[in-house]
Amino acid sequence: MTDWYYAVGQGQHGPVGDDELRSLIKSGAIKRDTYVWRDGMENWLHAEDHPDLAKAFVSPPSLPVIQPTKLPPPAFQPVAQQPAVVLTSRPWPRFWARAIDNLIFVPLLGFGIGLWSVLYAPDVYLQLMTMNDVVFGILVLPLAMLMTALCMILTGYTPGKAIVGVKVPVADGRNRIAFFLGREIRVWGAGLGLGIPFVALFTQVRQYRRLAAGKAATYDEGAPVVTASPSKMRLGLAIVIVSALFAGNIVLRMDEQQSSRNLTTSKTWVNPVTNKPASIGRTWQLEEMATNSGRVFYFVSNELLAEAIFGYEQFPTAGVEAAAYARAIQDAVASDVAITSEWQPTYVQRMPALRATGRAIKANDSVVEVTVVVSGRNAWRTLVFTRGNSPAQAAEKGRFVQAMFGTAN
């Protein structure tokens, strides 16, 4: 059975079989000057000029008939190897399908990497927190391409392609894994410009022009024809989904930017005991803890993976030595903190102090630094817990301890 294609105005139709084509001729849908083409023809011909179709036209009536002016051949003459590319592969549906995939996979990968680093590599997490969003997106995009390839290998679809209705067939005799992995690598470079925003603009415009002109995208050359011609309803659904995903990504991006600002900006906290202010990082969130004596303030920073306790007690009389108080604190927190160093003398805000380090009992990767100061009848202490030991953590820990004891004078 022969597949025919025919042109009406500047639009192409087909493929249709011999019988259907002759029915269209009989009904008048295809006229004598309608251009037709099938595999094996070098160029488009008027229907009446093709030897197989000339007899299909009814002889003209005896009355004089004004013959219509013959139009020039359509501008979109397909090559014999890829006649269906123009007919079935439209650029915008493919763009929306890829946008859906990237808007799903990139945030999922970002969340997964962040969760992994929080659990197993806190220092990496803190570097990611301060990394430029564009740079992070460029680094994550290759992993998103691998996820896309995996979906195609396992199911033949990605979320975006399933929603829009884009089909990417595997060439006969090609290994499925190698085909889709290789295609995603080519898409990453030739289609998405390696994720570099300015470069991606040009690469995507280039691929759009090729598809709009009826050619295959450069990363699909030599491969079976990609089908991308969904209904208006399906394409509208894709646009709605892209809009929703894009809005969700904007919200996530704003939250990430706020977290980054928390690491670089400060706020004022007033010590309720002395009514003295302290300038601390905005990243610290505060609540007061219940205690049998004195007052205890609990601070937590999700961005720094850190927690801190600032405590105060007042003795009945003066004369309590800092070393005795330090041992009492060590015994009091023994169920939660294992002090692994000796108490070393130091100065905080020009006050003599003792400091020791250790590890949290329930979280071996949490480093604990304990500092105590005794001044007359007043005793102050800080316990700072950090998961990891990045420069950002060390710097903020030092600022926090100095700020807390600055309110004790």
C-alpha cells in the first residue's frame, strides 16, 4: 500500500492510501492542480501530471471552464528519507515536554542532594547553601539528563513526554540503553547548551528553526522520526502544568535565597537577664527552655546545621571556682554530651573562661564546644553543637559565643 501526501495551500496532509486518495479526487478535495508526493518521487507534481492519477479525474464538461492558475510547488518539499518529520514533529510540544521534565527532575535532584549532604556530608551541604543558583542548576542538569534517559529506557516516556504525547522511537537494531543515553547527551549539548543560560538561548532557537522548517533536530539526525503533534487540549494541559511547576520552583528559589540571606545578615537579641543587646546571625531561631534553676535559651540554625544553648545561674554566694562549675556542667550533660578534651583556660569578652570540646552521644557526627564563665555569683555557659566543621560554621560559632557573653558583662 502506497502512502501519498498532498498539499492544500501551504498546508500538508497525509499519509493516505491509494483508495483514499482517489476518493478525495472524486469528492473534489484534491483537484488537478493539487500537489501530490509519495516515496520514490524526486519532486512534488500536480495530481493530473502523475501517470497513476491522470485517469482518476473526470473529463471536463463541454461548457467552457476557466482553469485556475497553477500555484508554484509548496516551499516545504520533504526529502524522501524523512517525509513525516514536517507532518508529525512540531517544536512547541517538544519544548513543553522538556520543560515539564526539567522542572520536575532538577528540583527533585536538588532536594535529594541536599538531603544526602545533610545526613552524610554536612560541609558539602553548607557549600551548596552558599552556591550561586545558576551554577548549581548547571551542575545538576547533567544528572537530570540521566534521569530522563533512565525513564526513557524503562518506560519509553518521561513525565513531560507522557503528558504532551511525544514519542521517541528506538532505531531498529540499536541498543535501547545506548540510544537514549546518547540522545540525552546530545540534547544536553546541542539542545540545552550545557545548561548555560546565554548559550542555551541560541541552541534552543536553532533547534526550533530546524523543526519549524520540517527538519529533524540535530540530535535526532539519522534516527527514527520523533512524533510530537498533540491535540490543543493536551497542549493546553501541558502549558498549565508547566506554569504550576514554574510557580512552585519560584517559591522554592525564594525560600533558598532567604536561607542564603540568613547566613549573611544579622538581628538583635536582648538578654532578658541583663537587658543587654547582642547582634547575632539572622539564621538563629530562639526559644527559652524550662529549667529548675536559672534560665536557658535554646538557639537553632537550620542553614548552619547548628544548635546552641546559652544558660545562666546565680549562686547563693560568691567564690565558686570556674573549674568546679565546669565539672558540674560536664556531669549534668553527660547523658547527652561526651567531653573528650581537657578544660582549657581562655578569654571571652575579656572575661576568664574555660572551654572544652566533645561529641553528642546520640549523633556522633555532631561536634560540641562548651564554654563556661563565672563572675562573682553569676555563672554563664554556652554549648554549641555543629554537624560538620566548615569555615562558615566555625566563624558563626565564634561570633555567637562572643555575642552571648557580651551580654553577661
